Amino acid sequence: MNWKVVLLALLCLMILGVAPWVGGSLGQDHSGFILIQLRIPRVIMGGIVGATLGLTGAVYQALFDNPLATPSTVGTTAGAALGALAVLVLVPSGASALPLVSLAAFAGALAVTFTIAAIAASGRARINDVLLAGIAITLATGAITTGLQFQADMASTFEAVRWSLGQLTQVGYAGVRVLTPIALVCCCLLLWQTRALEAMLGGEERAHAQGVNIRRTRTLCLAVGAIGVGACVAWCGPIAFVGLIVPHLIRLSLGPTRRILFPMSALSGAAFLVLCDALGRWWMPHADLPVGVVTAGLGAPLLTWLVTRRRV
Amino acid sequence: MSTGIQLDNLCVSLGQREILTDVNFSIAPGECVALVGPNGAGKSTLIRAMLGLVKPSAGSVRWAGTGVRSMRGQDRAAAMAWLPQHGIISEAVPVLEFVKAARFRFSETRAKSLAAARSALVSVGADHMESQAVSTLSGGELQRVMVATLVAQDAQLFLLDEPANHLDPAQQTAFYGMLRRQREAGRGVLCITHDMNLLGHLAALAGQGSGPQSVRVIGLEEGHLRFDLPLDSAALTEALSSLFGLSLEAVTRGGRRYFLPGESP
């Protein structure tokens, strides 16, 4: 059991360490620039985003006691997409610089998730009703997004579609500098909830009887997850599947013990996203394939295979 | 200021329906109480109100003078531990981790929590299954592990909701033996049951306990408290008979009191 954890951790660290050197040739004279200004910040960004998505997914699954719960199902991603699209479509292009899009995406993610968190905090709703409300709001938000796209001209629709695929493209360290503290604080706060979430293994009411403040735990996990994921999505666009697949991969290989599941979901999330990005670079060196396409393309069959293999 | 738990004119309504009406009783530290009544009498709701899981529509539930819904979670968990009727754990967590989770109320190192969880498992005779997954346990094994979580939580009063319901006779006897040891350690017990013959086991607990000796039987029917009598009182046979709508006969064998259905009407 323990050697499996160590082995997986080493594998993840190895992927993170090797990734900057994967991809098109670094060239002769520009090698320093490509490696230091493009590849390394991109890998760091992928690591931060993957860790946040993986950990938040694992925490949400534990909180909702539901294997389908992810930041996407409680509306965080949909809210971010709506915010970003609103800026891309409504603000005349040229003015819609990247920081504005990011801010709007962040605001959208928070608005939707805090609505869900407020429902969860009322204490009256059962936790699965909260998840249903999240799915309903996700669908409604998606409908508004589609409506906006329908109204928009070709150029901004194209831009919006590009954004919604999820990209890790970085030049320099501006993004890393903004995102690292946010993600770090969010991940620490979520890991801090491990004991409360362990007590929830026997259901929320039993956890209450064991001394857990259910409303506070629900609100804190949802809100902190939304801030972390919202910040990631704001910068990189919605990256599909990481929050869903990574916790399941860890659960299936290392078991559901929270103390191992949470940190390993963060580490593996980082490695998984960086690996997907590196694979995309290696496969199509000049296309700059959006990493969201690779995570979905690689993750979906992998998860399907693992889940069905276990059932047989 | 009283110690233990005190219910004053407790009323609970769920939707339009009143589940509990003007329930009054108290449990002193170390006391053993059996809560009996037909299905749908409101027994489980009563326990949930004691834990602060449902809000009273009137009246109050207080532990040592403080309303249970305004207590800090950790303080409430130090007062009462709960064994719900349906314990479903879907995740394949190892038994030791599961029991360790019940140490939430303590601010302590992981090593200390694990040591406490281990000794809780030893006290219920389940230490050999510490690395087994909770989801693979049989009914009897799971109930043992559940009691270990209560022991690990180290609360003063155990609230048990039909704990022996799904156990076979040998497991039931073993289960009550386990409870007896907890009672000898000075813990209070409130046990819901509608199996009257299990009251005999509870009497055996009281005989050897160091706390207050008598077991009380509280009868609940349609949300009303019908009686609150010691197990050895002469009036109990009559009270139980009218509670369950059955004519019962008390039989004493080996120092234990059993209630058997008399002639059918």
C-alpha cells in the first residue's frame, strides 16, 4: 500500500521534471528563451492548475458523497465560461484584453458557485439536492452562453470557442505569479478539511454527531474550491475532465482513504495535466493543441477502462 | 444547572405533522434507559432531536443546562455519540481509518488518534479486522465496528437506535455483552428497541454496573410519552401491554425479567 503511494509520487515528480524538455526542438541559440520563458512557466502553470482541479474534484466527491461531483457539475466551470464569453462578445474586441476576460471568468465562477454554496449553507437542503441545483444552474448557464454565442459575430464566437477548449500557453511568469498564491492557499485550506471529510464517510448526520460543523464544512469547501478553480479557469479556460478523472484514478489505485486520496489527487492532477500538455506538444509540435482536447481524449477512455475493469 | 440531558416539553413537527408532543424526561450521567414503542412512535426523531439534528417546534433539549443546538460541535460530541439505525458506508475505507475518523472532536496528533482507535477496536473484540475494508464487513462485524467508533468518540452518553435489529441471536448476545462493558466503564446508554426481550439483557447490564443501578423504560406512542418506569416495577407489564396492544406476561428467569405474549385475544 505505502510503496504504491511512493511509486506514484515519484512517477508524478518525474513527469513534472521531464516535461519542459518534451516537444519541438529547443533550437540552438534561442534554447534559453524557449525553455525558460515558454516551457517552464507553462509546466508550472499546468502543475498548479492540475493540482487545484484534481484536489477540488476529490474534495467535492467526498463532500457530496457522490462520484459525479466535480467543479463542473456544481456550476463553477459554466459560470466562468459565461463570464468570459460575455466579455468576449459584448465588449468590442481590442478592449477585450486577456485580464478583463480572466476577471469576468473569475467573477462568473464565483457568482454561480456561491449561489450553490448559499443553498448548501442553509442547512435545510440535503447534499444531493445541492448537487441537483448545481446541475440545473450549469444547464441554465450553458443555455445563456449558447444564446450569447448565437448573437455574436464570427470573430468573437471563434475566440470564445478557442477559450473554452482550455489552454496552458504562457509567455513569461505573469500568470504563474498571480495564480500560485491563490492556488496554494486554496489547496491548503481544502487539505485542512481532511479530518472533517473523513468523519463524513458515514454520512453528514453521523459527522454532525461526531462534532463536525456541517454547514461550515460545506460552505468552506465549496467556496474555497470555487475560488481556486475559478482562478484557474479564468486564466486557462475550462480544462475538461481533470477534476473528475484524477480522483477516480487515485481512488481505484490507492483506495479511498482521505489522507492519501486528497494530496495524491493534487500531485497526480498536476502530473496528469502536464503530461497531457507535453503529449500534445510532442504529437503536434507546431499546432499548439489545446490541452483540454488531450485531457478529454486521453482521460475519458482511461477512466472508462478502469471503471469497467473493476466491475467485471 | 443539572448534569446529563434534559428534555422539557419537547415538540417536533415535520411539515404539517407533529411527530413529538410535550415530551419530558431526563437522563442522569451513567444511567441506562430503554426507549420502547411501536413503529412510527417517534423514537428515532426523539434521538435526532437530542442530537440537535432536528429543530424543536417548541420546548427544549439541554445538555448540562445548554441547548444542544447552540453547543459547539466538539462539546456536543463529547456529550453524546450516536449509532444510527441504518449505517451505510459506500467507500472501501479500512476499518482502522473509519474508527479513527470518530476522533474528530479531539485536537490531537494522528498517532494518538490511531492508538485510541486501536484500543477502541480491542474493547469490542474487532482488532483483527483493522485493515479490512468497512464495505466488506458482515452485519455483525459492522455493528461491532460502529460501537468501536462510539468508544473512540469517548462520549458520556451512547444513543443507540435499534442496534441489534439485524443481528442473529448469538450476535445479539455478544452485542449486549459489549454494551455491558461500556456501561461498566461508566457510560450512559439510551437504547431504542421494540424487542421487549432485549430489556432482559439491559437489566443484566444494570446488575453489574457501577453507576445508578436501575434500568428505566420509557414508553413512547404517537409522539406522546406514555410511561417512565423502572424495569423492576410491577406496573411495567400493564404499561407495556397497553403500549403494544398485546397482553404480556412477565417471567423472571435467572434474575432477568422477560416479557412474553400471553393468550392471544
